[in-house]
Amino acid sequence: KEQFPHAADGLYTLHLGRAPNAPFQIYCHDMGNTPKEYLPLVNTGGSFNYSMIAEGGWWPGSNVYSHFQMLRIDPNTLIVNLGDLTYATSI
């Protein structure tokens, strides 16, 4: 966003300071306002990239499954934001 102020949402290749020779793809979302970075996941659906809250957890009486297509990540620290469900579907 700093280098290309009018850039659109989409996939971008990042070269981080810790590993400049190991670039990776990041999906940049909301580039027109406050951009957020998401790590696209290769295997999605079924038994891949999901979380489960067991019966008796937040919603007693049923299990809740959240399937993720992308995870929000801080590109500087590589920490995943567990509270961002923008690219998750829960059932």
C-alpha cells in the first residue's frame, strides 16, 4: 500500500526482512481503507484447516466447526490473529 497507494485487493508477494530469499504470497484485503493481510491456505474444507468448539463450550448442546480459507497474519511478526473470521465459515 505504501509503494502503490491505489493498489487493489488481491494476492501480493512479500519479501520479509528475516527471510528475503523466501518470499510468500499474502492476500491483501480492504486496500482502499485499512489493509489487512491474510495467508491463503492450500488445503481447505473437509478435515483440513478447521477449528472446533466442543459441545458444552460457547454454545451448549452442539459442536461448532469453523473452516478457514485464509488466516489473518501480521507480516512483521508472523502471528496469526485468532479472532478474525473474515475468511471462515462456521456451522
